[in-house]
Amino acid sequence: MKTLQKTLLALVAGSLLSVGAQAAMSYGNGYTGQPYAGVKVGKFDLDTDGASDPTAYGVYGGYNFDPNFGVEAEYVGSDSADYRGGEIDAKTYGVYGTYRHFVPNTALYGKAKLGVARTELDGNYRAGNGTVGNPFRNASYSDKDTSLAGGVGVGYAVNSDFGIEAEYDIVGSDANLMTIGAQLKF
């Protein structure tokens, strides 16, 4: 490898490694705030007649002000699931305050979050019964809801920079969400 390539590679690697140090903020109490980002996958639990529960996938990010309290934002979407001969999908956007309580002398913790979420359900289906007076026709379904949302979960800090979590969230009047996720702290 040529000297210029080695120098550029070392510069890029050093820059990426210093991102976490620049993102951290000291609060003078011995704790440095810590941003994080993660991915999650799971299932939506829809309270819509005739709808199957779609697979959920999402991204989230947050900031821990201290070991217990933080803020988190997330987007979770879904694949299309069966809905009365058609299909339905779901998505939710949320902003939450978070609280984590670590079990003493372990890497296990409980997590609670409370905030606001916007949930959108969109589907299309086949209506009618195929008779002369009620022929089959395409119809659509849409439900959008912004409401108080929250959840509980458990997590495991694999090391100081990586953790896994399992959560159950109530994100709207017609949708709940069960996920597992992994997060990387910076």
C-alpha cells in the first residue's frame, strides 16, 4: 500500500474513532452523556378487524443524560400483511423520555419510556360479496393517530458501547409493538 493511501486510511480511521469523544458531554458529576443509535425488528399487534400482524422494522436514536435518564426518537415501519383479501401496513414515529434501572452488579436493566407517537395504518381490501346487488370492489382503509405512547422492556449491556433490548410498546389506540433491538453507543 502506498504511503499516501496509508496516511489517508489512518486519518479516516482516527476521525471515525474520535466521533464518540466529540459527541460526549460532561455534566460535572462524573458522568458523561452518551448518544446512541440502534435498529429493531419485531411485530405490530394491530387492533383492526381482519388484519394480520405485520413484521415491524425500525431505527432509533437517543441520548442518555446520566445512567438512568435520557431521550429517544424512533421510526418503525412494517411489511404488508393480509387484510380482508388485500393488504395493510403500519408505521409509527415517536419521541420519548426514557428511564433505565440497572440490576446491581449485573449488565441487566429494565427500561421504561413515555412520550408521544404518531401511528399510521394504511390498507386496501376487497369489499362486497360478489352478488349482483353487492359486487366485489376495491376499498381502502386509513387510520392516523397521534397520542400518548409508552413502553417497558429489558436490556443487556454487552459492553460499554453495545447493548440489546426487548420492548413492548403501546404506540396508538389501534397498535402495539413488540421488538428486539441492538444499539451502539458513541
